[in-house]
Amino acid sequence: MVMSPPSLPKTNELGFYEMRFDSVGGLGANLAGQLLAQAAVLGQGLNGAHFSSYGSEKKGSPVKSFVRLGPPDRELRTSNPVDRPHLLAVFHHCLLKVAGTLSGLYPDSILVVNVPDAVDDVRERAKLPSGTLAVLNALDIAVQENTRINTAILGAIVKASGFLDPSAVKEAIANSFGKNHPDKVKSNLKTFDRGFNEVKIKEFPFDGRFEPIPTTRYVPPWGYANAPIGGIIINPGNTVLKDLSASRQGIFPLYHRDRCIDCGLCAMTCPDYVFVWDRVTDKGGHTNMVLRGPNLQYCKGCLKCVEICPVEALTEECERPEFRFTGDPQLWGPIEALVDLERDNEPAKWPQEEGAWWRRVG
Ligand code: SF4
Ligand code: SF4
């Protein structure tokens, strides 16, 4: 039964409430937008539209998903991207570093971020001048419930929005998963409920600490008008700046130096050249290549290396706050600490620094 439509808390000059989800392929932002629009239209009687934008290589590539809602008497005749979102959901905190992610936010917009950190810390990282900030560890919830982060983030979005109906969204989730994955309905509904209940929300009035966010659409430095002809790459070596950690879905390969026999199978199997080696001289004066471990900045979490390793020197682990390596290329050293480890199944036998498992080099 469709209840009487809720009034929208804010609208733009065309009378629409607009949302943008910034994500990477594989995290489920497209489906989340679809479910939310479906719930608002079929479950709450609003007018609405949903569409997404993503590249051809889907997993790991940038994805934007847009939801536009209007009152029942206002037709939606535009499918323009949402440049000025009343609610922006960032599906991975690494995207806070990407230029333009927060572009177009109103001073009182709602920002929802999937991040393990406290809400005040996230405000600092995002340099959010004002507005409502909602944070939740959707990755943690999804790993625990064996689901994906999108239904957890949906719970947080619904709670933070203040007008979306949780039961309508849950019905949309149940209908969607019920068709092809009926075994996933219960776990996804629980994931949604946990996102709804565990999100931390805080309002920040403008206090002058951070620059106001530009109201115009972010324009990348290279576009169709000024990109080099033929797609020429004019800054060789630029892949060193790539950060694939946002592609991982809560699981990563943990390296156990004490078990490793330096066979190199993991490096040959890894599709992204993640493994880092070092040349060392052993006690007999021989030079050997020794694996230092995966540089997890470039790891997308496919776990092929875990499968191929013959001695379980790489194990599948859940990402937890103590594994603070994301985006940091200097994670493994010093090499003598790794090489001289005594045989032991514990991964953290060398000195820890700031709660991290690995010592930094340099
Ligand atoms: S999980 Fe292993 S094989 Fe896959 S990208 Fe990461 S390091 Fe490479
Ligand atoms: S496959 Fe396993 S044993 Fe071989 S180098 Fe990689 S981590 Fe070490």
C-alpha cells in the first residue's frame, strides 16, 4: 500500500531533491540508486528517476549514480547528472582524496561516507566546511554479514535523509534479491538494518575552518577540448599514483614472511604487479631475491595470490583498523626484520608502530 507521499525536506529551483553516489565499480552504487528510487516511487508515491554513469571497464573504475526525486505533481523531464546534491554518499573513503568528489554540495547538504573513522576525523579529512556528516563502517558490516556494502550504505542514507521510508527500501531490497538470490534476502535486510542503526550523524555549522565548496561542476584538468591527440600519455610512470585499494571489498592478502619460500608464484599470478622484491645477501655471501610483500595500494583483493601460494604464506584476512596500509606505498620493511623472523604463525612479530602491523621504511 502506498502511503501519502512525504514532503521533501529541501528542493532546488526546479523543485527536486537530488542525490549523488560517488563510488567505484563493484561496490554496488548503481543497484543502491536503483533500489532507493524504486522505493521512493513505488513505496512512497514520489516521482523519481535514477541513472548511473560508469566506464566500460566496470570493476574499479569511477561510478556515479544519481537519484532525483520530486513531488507527485511534478514531472521529471531531465536526466542531467546531479551537480548540486542535497545528499552525497561516498562509497569508499579513499574517494575523499579525489578532486571533485564533494563538488556542488550546498552548505546544508548531507554527506554519507563509508569509513571506519570517527565523524570528527572524517570532517577533517573531507575538509567539509559545513553540513551534516554521516559515517559508518559499511565494509565491516558487509564482511560480517557476507553481503556487499551497498545495502549497509542504503540504511545510512535512509536514516540521514530523514524522509525516506526504511520499510519501503527494505521491500525493494527483498523484491530485488528475492528474484535471483533468495538466499541473500535475509542477510541484506540485516545489513540494511545495521547501516540504519550504526550510522553516526553529526551536524557542523559553518565555522570558517575550511573553504566553502565551489557551487560549479568540477571540471577535470584534461577534457575533450584539451586532451593530447590520440590519447598520448605525456607523463610516463603515472600508474605509480594509482590507488586500487577502493576496489577491495573488505578482504586482502596478508603476507607471512616467516612461511614464504620466495618461489615467486604470487608475483607471476598477480594481475596488477603488486608484489615488491628486494635483493639481499645471505650469511654465505650469496645474493638472493626476497619477497617484501604486497604493496596494498595497488591490490584489488582478487586473492589469486592466496590461491596459488604453495605454503600458505598469503592468507585471506578481513580488513580491520589495525591494518592501516591503504594508499601507503612504504609498508614492508626493514628487510632484515622480515628475513630474520623466526618461524611462527603470527604475522606481527616485528616491532609495531602506531598500532600498525608493518613498520614503515624511511
Ligand atoms: S589479491 Fe593478490 S593477486 Fe589479487 S591484486 Fe592483490 S596481491 Fe594481486
Ligand atoms: S607464492 Fe607464497 S611462498 Fe611463493 S613467493 Fe609468494 S608468498 Fe612466498
